[in-house]
Amino acid sequence: MTGRLSSKAGSTTRAALSLTAGRTVGFAITFVIPLVLSRYLTQEAFGVYKYIFLVYGTLGFMQLGMSESLYFFVPRSKAAAGHAVANAVVTLAMAGVASGAVLVVFAHRLGQASGVEGLEPYLPLLGVFLALMLIATPLEIVMVSRKQHHLASVTYAVSDGLRAALLIAPTVMTRSLGALMACAIVFAGLRAAALLTYVTAAFTRTLRIDRRLWAEQWRYAIPFTIAVIIEVVQINLHQYVVAARFDATMFAIYTVGCMQIPLVDLLATSTANVMMVRMAETPPADPDRIRIWHEAVERLALVFLPLSVALAITAHSVIALLYPAAYLPAVPIFTIATALIALAAFPVDGLLRVYADTRFLIVMNLIRFGIIAGGIGWALAALDMRGAILITVVAQVVAKVVALGRIRVLLQVPLARLLPWRDLGLTVIAASAAVPPALWARHSFTLHPFAEGAVIAATYGLVYLAVITTARMRGRWTLPRFGWQDNTPGR
């Protein structure tokens, strides 16, 4: 039995590493796309480009949970797997045609409502792109569900590489947003063709609709879809408001300030997934669940807290290195946005899903939405565009605190055991202690942005590692002022 478990664990680890490798390559490639486009498009055109793909990302909820349902239905029954895939593809095709038709037919009205000048001509192209991309959504999901992890990993990397090439090449050659969108449609068409080719070969005899299974998939997908819709709206609301209040040039600057670091999502998602699997394998009353939760928070905080502070300190160097000088006004926005990285150290969504408390996920998203919708007008009036990202950070803080209160009830622990307070305290103090030397380095040298950022980051990183390593080696870290004790099971 032990040998079997060890074999399964090794297989799971290899699969996870393979997928992570593919997605890492994909993240790195896609991260480069806006960096290149910002140099070949005018600021106004770049702002329109960012808005187009903001709309595309928002309309991703039109997957209606059908793609995600395949993670459950394909492994459950080999005989019914083809039916589940056919149901999902047909649903996505209908959703794609419907949403694409809306963008085509109502392009003029939607363009006027957005407040983004120059958007209207590209909405029909976005409609075609969206329809094809929705159809292609299940490609890697079906591969993973059939345990073809290496193939899925390669597909992730190749797909993102092809997307980068087809978006960047026409822009570099023509500096035209229209050419970019035309090639984006070509990419989406290739993905849709790849999906249809793959599923036809994989499910030769069973790739047909099953109405009874379709109804089961809908029952599975609808609650998930509701939560996703609310989440997507509240996540993107601040960008829509900024786009409506400011011109495309200023919106371009704002989106650069809201730049996401691919490493953060990759580490947060991977850690949360591992945490969920490990917790699901333990009984609800097992103290190991608390230990697993503490371990996930501790490890994420160990990376994300110093990363957040380091990026805030080097914000000017980061923006100056990655984008043209015209985007330097994004520095204050990016500085505030780095706080969201620190908050990612608390994977509350994952733990709530372990307890199947998906209704509370809806509550969290509604709280965030309410705070942003209610406060963004005041925040913009008081702090200009900085207010939009600041109210977003505040909403995230409040939602995380509320979620931690719910988690305390689910885990049935007192506040003293809700989080690994001792280790968090150590990380916070080490991250703070490294700030003065880093600031000294920033003010002592005038270098090229790359060299300046490297010096500041190296100074900060070395001091942080020295402080935290020394404290951990001594093993006598306490937080007497707050009276918190580390009661983590197993310590």
C-alpha cells in the first residue's frame, strides 16, 4: 500500500511539475506582449488595445462553467467522457456566437457607452475573436482531465508562443491595431481547429450530445458561474470606471500601473491547489488541516511580502525598464498595486472551497464589489487615478479579513491559531528591516534603470534573507507585544 501511495504521489508531483513548466513558459511569453506593443503603438492605441482585452477577459464568464465541469465529468467515466466534451463544446459555441453577435450588432452603442474613443471599429473583430476563443477553451482542460499532462504542458507553451508571435509581428510591421486584431482572429481560429481535431481523434465514437449528462453539467456549472460573474465584475470594475472617466491615453497609463506579475499567480494557484488536495485527504476534524493551512500561508508570505515591498521600492526602475518613458506616470499606481501581491499570501478562496463553502465566496465577491462601487467615485475625486487602485486594495483587505473570520469558524480554532502569527511576524519584520538599506541604495546611485533596480533589489534581498535566516536559525522568535503564541500543531 505504501508503495502505491508513493507511486501516486510521485506521479502527481511529476504531472504538477510538467504543467507548471508549460504554464511558466506561457506566462513569460504573454508577459512580454504588452511590453513590446507599448513601444510600437501610440499611447491612445495601446489604451484601446488594453480595453479590448479587458472586455475579452470580462466576457470570459461566458464559458458558463462548462469548461471547468470537464475536470469533474471526463475522469469520472470514460464511456461518457466524449458526451461531456461534446456538450461543453456545443454550449461554448452557442455562447460564443451569442456574445460575439452582441459585440458585432451593438458595436456603435457599446463603443459610445464605454467612453473610449476609437473603440467601435474593433468591437466586431473582438466578437469574432471571442467566439472562436470560447470554443477553444477546453483544449488543455480535456488533456489534463485525460491525464495527458505533458501534452497539455507543451500545448500551453506552444499556444502562448504562437499568440505572442501573431500579436507582436503585425504590430511591429504595421503599427496597426487593426492588423493585430486580424492576426488575433487567426490565432483563435487555429486554437478552435486544434480543439476540434483533438477531440474528434480522442472521442471518435462518443463525441455526441447526451441531454441527461448535459443537465448534470449545468447543475454543476451554474453555482460556479454565478460566483465567477460576480468575481470578474468586481475585479475589473475599477478599470472600467477609469476608462469611462479618462481618455484612452490615461487609461493606458493606468493599466500599466495595474500590471500583474506572472510569478504571483503561478505560485499562489499552485500552492492553493496543493493545499486543497492535501486538506481534502484529511478528515475534517484532523489537526493536520490547520498545519497544512499554516504551511501554505507561511510559504506564500515568505515570498510575497518581501516581493511586494521590493517592487514598491523599485517601482520607478521597473516601469522605466519595461515601458517607454511616457508611461512613468504609472509609477504611483504600480506602487499601490503591489499591496495586492502581499494579500495573495492568504489563499482564503482555496480553503473555503475545501469546505464546499462556495456561497461564502459569493458573499466575499459581493463585499468587494460593494466597496469598490460605493467608494471609487470619492476615491477618484480625492486621489485621481491612484484612488481607483487604492479602493480596490481596500476592498481586497476587507474581503480577506471577513474570509479569515469565516475560516476561523470552519477550522474551529481561536484567533491565536488562525494564522502562523510567529512566522508572519518574522517575515514582516525582516521585510521591513530590509527597507532602509534598499532606500539608501536607491538614493546613493544614479544608474540605468536596469542597473539601479538590480542594485536596489539585491540590497533589499540580501538584507531580508540575512535577517530572516538569522532569526530562524536561532529559533527564538516571539512577538511579546501582541501576546500571540504559535500553537501550530506539530511545532
